[in-house]
Amino acid sequence: MNKSRLEAFSDGVLAIIITIMVLELRVPEGSSWEALRDVAPTFLTYLLSFVYVGIYWNNHHHMLQLASKVDGRVLWANLHLLFWLSLLPFTTSWMDESGFDPVPTAVYGIDLLLAAVAYFLLQRALISQQGSDGPLASALGRDWKGKLSPILYLVGIAAAFWVPYVAVGVFVVAALIWLVPDRRVERFVAEHGTSGR
Amino acid sequence: MNKSRLEAFSDGVLAIIITIMVLELRVPEGSSWEALRDVAPTFLTYLLSFVYVGIYWNNHHHMLQLASKVDGRVLWANLHLLFWLSLLPFTTSWMDESGFDPVPTAVYGIDLLLAAVAYFLLQRALISQQGSDGPLASALGRDWKGKLSPILYLVGIAAAFWVPYVAVGVFVVAALIWLVPDRRVERFVAEHGTSGR
Amino acid sequence: MNKSRLEAFSDGVLAIIITIMVLELRVPEGSSWEALRDVAPTFLTYLLSFVYVGIYWNNHHHMLQLASKVDGRVLWANLHLLFWLSLLPFTTSWMDESGFDPVPTAVYGIDLLLAAVAYFLLQRALISQQGSDGPLASALGRDWKGKLSPILYLVGIAAAFWVPYVAVGVFVVAALIWLVPDRRVERFVAEHGTSGR
Amino acid sequence: MNKSRLEAFSDGVLAIIITIMVLELRVPEGSSWEALRDVAPTFLTYLLSFVYVGIYWNNHHHMLQLASKVDGRVLWANLHLLFWLSLLPFTTSWMDESGFDPVPTAVYGIDLLLAAVAYFLLQRALISQQGSDGPLASALGRDWKGKLSPILYLVGIAAAFWVPYVAVGVFVVAALIWLVPDRRVERFVAEHGTSGR
């Protein structure tokens, strides 16, 4: 089956998720810089979730470059990933409105963790289609980022019950790791070409 | 006429429907696990509708693979399907907010039923274009899932007036039937190739 | 310039407009059939606007089939059309919430009229690019639907100040005229082929 | 890497931003022309932001025509641009609800300024990929509009603390400059062809 509609649908869902969060940004009460400062935590939380959705879109984009065909299992693995990402506006909003209380902050981390697990399962579904010597498996290599992230999310979830701000700090670090350019797929494509359109 | 814009528009509408429902998830009042548990029914209802939209997207994707051209009748049959699906956030929300009262639960089932009818009409419109020996008719075969689903929805609608939770159980079962991979189209494509792009 | 992004962007905006209107559908207060009946006018108004956006999407789809290239003038003529269509959720909502009072009903008609004018200007922009003997001008022919619609909208706007329900009836008729299949473009494509991708 | 998903994702986000703003348009209280007149400032503010998003979509469309491949740096530069644009519904809404008070009006200008900076960085990222003798650098030439706009935004931001309506006037002028057709890319494409699909 053709992968272009899977990409188009995922692009649509991710575009909506990333934009819906801005609806959480309530207009400040009053017209002063102080009023704006009051929405700063919400703004920064929105920024963090924006970056996370951006990371997933980026990685999804790279991963699908190395896929040529998709089957029913891949479609559902993809919907599973989109499900956990579609909860991000909700978990972001709860964490923010609670003023970074332990449980909401932990739930935010659990959502990130489940999205990471779903992404891993999608990767597996694509690799199992290509075989373990396929282009995706080769390009991924040891995938230390994919292995480190869930550990950081677990650390963050645990830390949320101790000092929630430490948890948020861990989630920020986990995002920054992905912002550092990952040349694996690009290098692979440069050397071997894509196996797509 | 080219089918790519029909696919793109449908992807857009389905992506928005699936994401709008998350807006129904109100942030829990309080920061405790109990507060989160209070939104659990809403969460599970959202999950059910998410899965239904996912099923429709999946089936739509498969069906359109076997179509090569679309005409005006197909465009309107498709919009008809999107109309009933676009009401899902509304019917989901009413069923959930009423605490699964009989009428809202039945209306949820009626929406599912009308979407199934619309899907069937879209299938007919595509088949009538290709002729009954076209690739779509051949791939569908006896289409027992397509025939069983409306019966289950009718059972669910009737059950809603008796014990609404039984109705919800029937709707869950009807969804699970579709989650089991359907290899008809994939097998057909593997054997005969698509008749598209 | 390539027309595919213009199509994709228009599909996105139209998909969102058509789906946003469902957000206007408030969950009925109570769990009875009577409660549902209370939202019936809103439902029917939503259906009317859904059909109008569907008509525009359909016609837009057909028209762009006969365009090969787009220039800056076409891009802005298209955005102009999308602007008036993007106001439909607003004008629909006002007409519905006012209980079909004269001014809101007239404003709904004015929005339809301005969208029709914008569509006409987009058509002109595309034809002026191709020349008056181009495929679009030939396929359109006398375009009696395109000429009748604005007259009906004007009649509806005037009627709104007399009996608003007559105005709504006129808007329904103007929509039904477009629902009757229009074979011009399809016939032209069948005879001459598209001038696109 | 292929640029088509970057275009599709950007189209999705811009389509949502442009349509979300219509949600800010509250239904007038009452059914009279006076009630409609009360929402006129909101309407005009919405129109201004609609035009700005339209301008960015237009320029984005043109710029990407001259790009053939995109890398990780381009993906993030693009997300950075989308981030500032996604704040437009928020800054538009604050400026409008405050009745054009100094700080909210200045913040609206700051958002426009940061979007312009992000657009410039995206341009740089694309040019650095092609080399300074690539098609984009050649087509841009001296880029006086790209250089004038940030200056106008700065003037507007300063004016907001003096007479906010002057600031709004400056933002309107900065938009009008872009509405005048820019033939650079079209001329370049006509002469040299695109370097894309």
C-alpha cells in the first residue's frame, strides 16, 4: 500500500495538535506587561509541547523516508502514536493549570512515555516489513536517542512526585537531545538513496 | 477526475474530527489521581470514537486504493459519509455528558449506523463506476464485516433503551471486529496490483 | 507556478471550516428526544452550511482540474474566496442563535453573495491566464448556474427583511441547484483531457 | 530529503491558524446592524491577520518553489516560523480585546517582527544549502521588501506606546506592500524553470 496518505493524514493530525495548543493560551487579563508575564508559564509549557510535536513530526518524516510500502499493522501503529500525541494538549493543559502539581506533571511524563513506546512499535512494524537488514534498520543503528528518551521520561515521572520542576527540567533536556541534528537518516539517504517515491 | 484531492480533503476532515474530540476532554478539577479517574469515562468514550474514525480512515484508504477515477456522484457520496462522521464529536459528547442515558446512547448508535450506510453508498458509487467485475467488487467479495456492522449497530440502538451499557459493549465489539486485520484488499493488490496512481 | 499547493491549502481550509461548524452544535440539555429536537434548527442550519462548503469544494475541484498553472493573482483570488467562506461558521451561528431574525439572515445571504462574487473573480483570474479560448472558458459555456446563484442570493437577502424563512428557503433552493450534477467539466475532460498533472 | 511533506505540514498549520481566528469572532449580541457594527473592529483585526497569514503562505509557496531538497536545519527553521505565526490568533485576540491598548498592540508587532526574523532565517537556511549563486539567492536579488518590513514593524512597535492606532496603520501599510504582486520568483521561473518536482 501507498504511504502518501499515511503521511498526509499524520501531517494533518500533527498540524492540528500543534495549533490546538495555542487555544489554551488565554488572553491576559489587563493590558500591561505584568498581565503578559502572568501567562508566561503557560507560554513556556506550550513551547515545550510545540517542540515535542515538532520532534515527532521531524522523526516521523525521516523514518517514513526509508519506508516504501505500508500495511495494516503500520497504519494502526501509526494511529496508536497519533492517539498519545493527540492527548498532549490535554496533559499540557492540566499540568499548566495545576501549577505543576505532582500528579499532573507525572501524567504529562506518562503521555510522553507512551508516545515514545508507540513510536518504537511503529518503528518495529516498519522494520519487520523490510527485514532487519532493510534500510530503516541500517540507518537507525544503535538508536541511542530512542533508548535514552524513555529512561529520561521515567526519571521525570519519578521526580514529579519529589520536585515537579525537576521533572519539567528532565523533559526539557529530553527534548533538547532531539534538537541536536541527527544525521543518521540523511547520511544513509546521501549514501544509498531513499526507498520511496 | 483525479482522486488525489478527494483523498486529501477526506484526510483533512478525518484528521480534524479525530483531534476535535480531544477538546471535549476537560482538564480534571484538582491535581489528584481521583480527579483524573473522574474523567476516565470521557477518556474511554473518546478512545472508542477515535478508534471508529481510525477504522473509517483505514477502510477509506483501502477502498480508494482500488479506485482509479472519481465522478460527481462519488464526491457527494464521500461528503455524505464525512457529514455523519463529523457529527461523532457531538454524539460522543452528548452520550458522555448524559452519563450514558438511553436516548443519547441510541443516538450515538444511530450516527454509527448512518455512517455505515453512507460508507456502503460510497462503495456502491465506486463499484457502479468500475462495473461489478471491477477490482473493488472482486476484492470485497462477500463483505461480511460490512454486512454485520449495521446489524450490530441496530442491536446496540435497541439495547440502549434497555441497558445502555450493553449498547456501548456492542459498539465496542463492532469496533473490535474491524481491528482484526482485513487482508482482502492487500491480498488483491498483491495479486493484481492497484488500479491507481 | 504549480497548482498542487493551492489545492492542498484550500482543501485544508475548507476541511476546517466544514468541521468547525460542528463545534457550534451544543450538547442538548437533558437526555430526551425533546432535548434533541430543540437543537434541530441548529442541526439543519449546520447541514445547509455543510452543503454550501461541499458545493464550493466540489466546484473548486472541478475548476482547478482545468487549470495548469497559477500565478500571484490566482493565489490572492483564491484567498479572497476562502476569506468569505471562513466567515460561514460565524454567519451561520449568528443566524441560528438569533432565531432567524431579519438582519442576521440577510447577513448570511450577503456572505453567500460575496463568496459567489469571489468565486467568479477566481474564475476570471484563471480564464484570463488561459485566454478566452482556453479549456476553462470552453467548459463553462454560458454558466447559467453561476449567473443564477447571485440573483437568488439577492432575492434571499431582500426576502430576509420581509419573512426570513422565505430567505432561508431561497438559500436552500440555490444549494439544491448545485447538487444536481453538473457534467460540463466532466464532459469536457472526457472529450479533451485535462490540462493539469 | 523531499520537500513535499514540509509543504503539506506547513499548509496544514497555516490553514488552521487562518481558520482558528474566525473562532474569535463572537456572535453579536442582538440581531441589529448596530450589534454587527460592534464586532467590526474585531472583524477588521481578523482581516488584517488573515492577510498576514495569506502573505506568509504566498511567500512560503514561492520560496519553496525554488528549493529542491530540505535538510534538518530547514525543517526546524520552518517550525520556528510556524511557531511565531501560530501565536497570531493569541496576539490578535489580545490586541482586539484590550481595545488597542499600547502593550498588546506592541506585542502584536513583536510577533510580526519575530515571524519576519524566522522567515529570514528559513531563507538563509535554504540559500546556504544551495550556495549564494543558487536559484533562490538569484531570484531574491536585493529583497527590499524583506528588508523594509522589519523596519516598519519596529516603527509600529515604537508607535504603539505613543498612539496605538498609528501602529496599526503601520502594520496595515506593511501588509499592503506585500499585496503588490512580487514578480521576482515568477520571472525567475519563467526564465530558468524551477528546481523542484
